Amino acid sequence: MTPAVQAAKKAKVKHRLLSYEHDPKAESYGLEAAELLGLPAAQVFKTLLALVDEQPVVAMVPVAHQLDLKFLAKAHGGKKAVMCPPDKAQRLTGYVLGGISPLGQKKRLPLYLDSSAEALDEIYMSAGRRGLEIAMAPEDLLGLTGGKMVSLVRD
């Protein structure tokens, strides 16, 4: 059981786990999850780490979209956002790339969830390892993480 799953269970949040056989050659972890689980890409969110004015933050956007770093910087009240180097993202969260979950991270970081999640009853995200997804209501995710819903992708 991953720290992400433990966090959801401990909080008694309604959730579901879905697993699939991860292909090490997959180019996009999120799109692979959506495809192999038969889920709409708009409902599967990737967990990204960025640095806003050098402070680490978590951004979650649908797997078929790209994070707009200017939107993230503005949401966090900063001037400039850049993607966090992969090794630093892994150290900060305790998870490997492709398995970074917004739940159960080593240290709680500010979290921003793309506003497209507002229209969804349930979203899917990594449950802490490649090949394992956790589904829950966006409101529950925000409640567990203290996150905010903001626009993070260009329409």
C-alpha cells in the first residue's frame, strides 16, 4: 500500500483503486493510464511539480493538456514558474516519476488543480506508483491536500 492510498483510507475519503500493467517504454504515463484503463483523458490528471519563485508547488492538469506556467505563477502569487527538475521532484515527494501522487507526499506542498475538474464527479490520478491510479471526487482531493481549483491550461 502506497502513502497515497494510506492517506485516502486514513481520511475515510470515498475512493477507488485501478491498476494496469505499466509499459516501461510508454512515453506519457498519464495517457498510458487513460488508454489502458479505458478512461477519458479529460478525467485523468497528471501531478506535476513546479517551482514558483523557487518555491515547490504541485499542479494537476488533465493528461492530454500542458500546464501553463504563467497561469500557475499567477495562481500562487508569484512572478515566474519553471518545472521542477525530476530528481528534485522525486526527493520532495518521495515518489518516482510517473508515480507522483498529490496524496501522501513527504511534505505537504501547495496544490493547484485545474478548474476543468470542477465539472467532473470523479477524477483519476496516480496512487503513488506507476500502474496504480486512485479515483475520487475533486472536492475530496482538495479537502485532503488543502488545494485550490484554478485555471492552469489555455483553452
